[in-house]
Amino acid sequence: MTSVRLLAITKEYGERRVLEGINADIASGSSLVVTGRNGSGKSTLLRVIAGLTRPTSGQVAIEIDGKVLAGEERRNAIGFVAPDLALYEELTALENLAFFAKARGMRRSRKDLRELIARVDLAGREDEPLSSYSSGMKQRMKYAFALLHEAPVLLLDEPTANLDENGVALVDEIIREHRKEGLLILATNDKREVGYGDQIIQLGF
């Protein structure tokens, strides 16, 4: 069982308070949608959950089978897809995944990595540099990164940004599969994507 607990999360930038007293409790097999107008703090909240941004106050607790995770264990429990996720444009898709697998101390064969690239419908393009990819293809690669280490917690910020109809269907499938046993948190303004959530946090009132 995996769970994420948000305990009175507040985030301030100088005198501007972006998040105030956010609480939530999500467990395996369920999902949380964070929605609200632009600038309401959706992306900030996901970055706080991912451990990329420190809250001004409050706490994020990620547990697996009752154990609170910290450090490398916590990072390895999270898969993250976001608009500002960095890609190495000079490297090929295969080289990118191999680099990140090595950085995480994971052993993944080239066959495994090619299968993952095919999973996001980029088969046949794995040996091309990402600089030649369209924005939609790069978005698909972000999902490959997020799925690389089979993390139980999947964070999606604007999950279908830059994707065509086939890409949206791919994301729908990934979400359905992940929700069977994993935990999903996503940030969106898309009314259709809000429907992914078992729980909803509305920001920006």
C-alpha cells in the first residue's frame, strides 16, 4: 500500500502566498486532481509533492507499507511528467533513457529501453536526437522517463499538453493502468482531465 499525505502545505514567495493549508490523503488505487486558474499554484503543489520545491510550512509524507520514505527512496517512488522537465536534446531517445537509468543506479538492457520507447509510440525513432522531435514526441518521451523506474506514485502536470488524439489516448491508457495499483496526482485546467480524479483540490478561490 502506497499513500501520500499533504499536511497543511503552505508556500510563499516573498509576500505572495501561493498555497495555504493544503491537506489531502491519497492511497494506492486512487487519484487526486489539482485544478484552478492559471497562477493558482497547481504546478507549485506538484513540485512540493515531488520534493523539488520546499514548502514554507507543512509536510508531505509518502509511505509504502507503513514506512515513511526519505531521500533516494522517496525520489525513486515518484514518476514526474511536467512541462519544464529537462531533456537532453543532443542525445537520442535511447541515450537519454540509458543515462537516466544509470543515474538512478538501475540496470536496464537496450531491449528494455527500446520496449519502453515503443510503449509511448516512438518505435523506430529511438536513435534520433531529441532536437529533431516535435513537441508532442518530447511529451511522449517525458512519459517514458516517468515510467522508467516503475514508480508507485505518478505526478502529471498538464498531462496531455502538446499531444494529438493518439497521444491523448496513450495517456488515458497509462492512467488507467497506473490507477489499478498505483497512486496518481495530476494538475490540470482541462475539464475532461478533471474527470480522472477521485478527489479534487480546487485552488485560486
